[in-house]
Amino acid sequence: MPNETLLLCLPAFVTGVEEDVKMVKENPNRVIAIEGCDRKCMSKILEGQGYKSAETIIVSHTIKEMDLKIDRIKMWLIEQLKPSKN
């Protein structure tokens, strides 16, 4: 899927950074909105600019569907963010 999708910075897109706007404009069928919750901010922002995502993933739903525990996810993220000891 990496060759079929795009990663863009939402604040850059919202503020009109040319590179991010161009990516969406030229590849609307490759945009997947990754939403943190049911508010669907990314989708709303895209729609407000006249675009629609090809797919939407709502992370909070995925966590629930996979029966993941927030505490385990939180601990994993903390481990990932620790500076390396090199």
C-alpha cells in the first residue's frame, strides 16, 4: 500500500503549503484519512477544501475492534519515544 497512498501534513495542507495541496489535488484517489476519533477532523477539512478521501480509518474504532488496551498502546508509544542510548 505505500506505493498507492500519500502521507501529508494536515497543518501544512490547511495552511496551503503548496507541496501538500498539490499532492491531494493530483492524487485524490490515494488519500486515506486517518481519524483519531468520531469527529473526523481530517475528512471534514478535506471536504471543506473540495476533496474526499478514498478511504477513512477511525483509530478509536480499530482499537476497539482489535480489543487493544489503551494502557498497552500508551506504554508501547512511550518506549518508542525514549531516546536511544547510543
